[in-house]
Amino acid sequence: MSQEPANRNSASQEPANRELLSRTALGVFRLNGQFLSVSERLARPAGLTAAWWQVLGAVLREDLPVSGIARTMGMTRQGVQRVADLLVGKGLAEYVPNPAHRRAKLLRPTDEGRAAVRRIDPGHTALAARLAAELGEERFAETVRVLDQLSVAMEAVAEE
């Protein structure tokens, strides 16, 4: 008997939840487009594209295999492989042996790749300051927390 009201309440929430999911997805898609657009503008003067910057950014702290970059950045493995090969061809990154897996080499930025990313830093810093001023630092930090929580929740439901 205690199950019945919960089920009715859950069923009545379905349209609202579906609307929330749709609005969230559309907002994230729009935000992704906005981030890609501004990233292209920031990266272009450094001789990079947004995708190149994204992949280089993933390996600034530690060398990673292509599959690890794809997981971290939410990209396809094939897309990361294509960008990684271009970065290596341009001398912005290099493949190094992976002690954990003979065939899955690690991607590492070269000094030239690190320098290119550093050239983006002033614009990146200015954008961060403008967003913090627009949102307020507390709301900016809360936005990051909520997006992290949403990402974890999406991973959990995707595994079901």
C-alpha cells in the first residue's frame, strides 16, 4: 500500500522530469557550441584549433593514451586519434612508450605544444575573469559543482 502513492507521484513527475532533461540537454548543447566558438577565437592566435587545445590540455599534467584522453574529454577515440596524429605531425606533441600497455602509446606535449597553450593563457584568464564577474564567484563555483554532479549522474544512468 505504501508503494502506491509513491508510484502515482513518480508517474505524475514523469512529464516534468522529461521536460527538465530536455531543457538541460538543450542548454548543455548550446553551452557546448558557445564554448567551442570562444575556444576557437582564443586558440587561433596561438596557431591551434579548439580541438587541438582540448587534446593538448588533457595531457599537460600527465601523459595519457588516446583512449584515456577520449574518456576524460568526452570525445570519441577516433576523433582524439585524428587530432593526436595531427599534433604529432605539427611537432606539438609526441607519442612515447606506455609501460602499462605496449601497443597503446602515450601522448605527451612537446615544448612547442606547451608554449602554444601558454600563448592562450592571457585570453583564457580574461574570459574566466569576465565569467566570474558576470556570475559572481560563488555562483561560478556552484555551476562547476552542479556540472560535475550531472556528469557523474549521467555516467551512472548510462551504465544501467
